[in-house]
Amino acid sequence: MATEQGFDHVDWSYSTARLYQSCPRRFYHRYARSSNQSSGEENQSETNRSPPGAAIGSVVHDCIEAQIERWRRGERLSFQAAQTQATDRLRAYVEANEDLLANEYTDDDAEFNPGDQKRSLIRTAHTHIERFFQVIWPQFSSHTYILHEATRSFTVDKYTVWVRPDLCTRNKDGDFVVTDWKTTSSDPFSEPSVQLLTYALWSHLEYEPELDRILVQLVHTSTGEFVRTRPDEDGLIELKTRIRSDCHDWGTRCKEKDFRPNPATDKCRSCEALDRCESGQSLLKTDDS
Ligand code: SF4
């Protein structure tokens, strides 16, 4: 158990680092409560009070994962199976979250209608899946499968780092390609993300000693756009510095007050620590008044 003397242990992963950056207090409550979660990967079902956008993201991601598993087994991909999977999952999501959707994601002057909500979410998910089959997957036709949805670890100094790439392949030129599915749109002004650099560092250490033969790509299922990055040495050095700094903080800070709250309406509404967080509660009270 974690105590006021600190956490027993929290390994570094992109998701733990993102949680810490987004709200250190939420990070504290997540790992003070459950410090035996060694990989640091989040495991939140879309039936568990996720916002509708996050539910669509989770469902589309899982539908694609199921199709890649068919590819791994040498089977043909099935558009019909993917659409059916998305439909069933989103129906279940709306039925499990009617209160949340009615109270927090429906405009004050509109009436919540579960049937309309299901149709709307399913239509959106089907559009992503169509894009995957029509635009995205044909671009993998010459790739060789290596792994997908596999949890792997490596170390930076004494710190353990976890990754869970969506898909790794070799393209026809022999590049090691790491692909991450995104249901959100791309941001042309963003720097290469920490997530991409983490995949690149892992690939470099475990699979491909030549950095310029590593390609990390975000594939946006809303548009079919591929955003490709080739990592450089400076980016990997910066990432290692951040990993050391985060792990040092997590190993030396020990009290709740050491982890400042960083409230924002959307974050706090879906935060599992809201019942223990005065900052989040007072922000939502102000929003609702
Ligand atoms: S309720 Fe808001 S401020 Fe409080 S821990 Fe959660 S995200 Fe952070």
C-alpha cells in the first residue's frame, strides 16, 4: 500500500506521465490508492462514465484491434464484423450511462433521447471504421506483421518504462514502423509527441539500431491522414531526461499536498477522484450555479 511516505512504486509510461502532467493530484489519488498497478497503463472501460468522445475512441480502437488480430491469424478482415462490434458496444455504453449523458452531455434546452444518442454515436464510429477499411488499411498491404497491442518494457537507468504499441510492422523498405490509431483530428502545429518518442526509444533499444530506419506514425481514423515522424537523437535524449525527472518526483514526493490539483471542467467531471478533491468539486459547483 502507498503511504504518506510515498508510493511503493510507479513505473513510467506515456499514460502515467500524461496523467501526472494533466493533474498531479489525480495522479496522487490513482497511485496512492492502488500502487500495485505496476505497468501504469489505464484500463478504463467505456461503460465506466467516459465522455461520449472517449467511448467512441475506445470502441473504434478495439474494433481495429480485432481486425488486426484476424490479419495476424492469416484471416481476411471483415468490415461487417467491425461494424457489428461497434454497434453492440455503443448501444451498451448508452444504456449503462443514460444518467451521465442526460445530465452532463445534453444541452439544457434539449431533451435526452437514448435512441437518438445511440444512432449518433454508432454513425460516427461507423464512419471511422469505413475510413479504416477504405483509406488506411490498403496502405499496409506491403507490410509484414511484427506485433500488435503487446505490452513491453525497457529501462532508462534504473527506471522501468512500459509501452503498448497499437501495431508494429516492417514496410517494404525494411523500416520498423510503429502505428498508433487516433480517433481525434491531427494538429499541424504540435511537436512530435512524447508518446511517439517513447515508441521510438523502445523500437531503437529492442528492434532497430539504425535510428533513421524507425518510422512512428499517428493514423487518424476520422480523416485517413498519416502523420509520420522519424525520431532523432536529440528527441530521445530529451525523453530520457523527462523520464528520469518524473520518476525522481514520484519516488521522492510523499504527501497529498505535494501533488497540486489542476482542475478543468471536462477533466474533473470524469475524474474518479472527484469525491476526494475539493478543487474539482468547487469548480463544478461554480459551473453548475
Ligand atoms: S477532480 Fe479535477 S482537480 Fe481534482 S484530482 Fe480530479 S482532475 Fe484533478
